[in-house]
Amino acid sequence: MAEKVKVTVNLTKEDLETLREQADKDGITVTDAMRRSIGIGRIAAEAKQKGHKLLVEGDDGALRQIETL
């Protein structure tokens, strides 16, 4: 397991509430929700760098492209 380092971040109230809601929904800590978000961000950045597209499939099978910054 990687070494853990304590950090302080500045988030908007809305971003913190989003993290808290996601953590509660998934039964994880806010820290784990933030780690998950970082991981997804890494995947998105790598995909964009390689010229790939990110797609989300809905319950009906329809695909929607996720635009990355």
C-alpha cells in the first residue's frame, strides 16, 4: 500500500457536499470518495491525452460521450 500523506484542500461547499453525498450513498468515507474521484480524473486525463473518448452507457443501452476539459 502506498504511503499516506495528510493534506489540506480548499473546496467549495457544493463540492464538499457532493463528496459527502457520494460517500454516504456508497458507504465509504469522504477520503475514499475523494480518492475515487482522483482515480477517475486520472483515467479521463489519460484517455484524453491518447485521443480516446469516454462513454457512459445508460440503462437503456444508449451511449453518451463525456466531454473532458
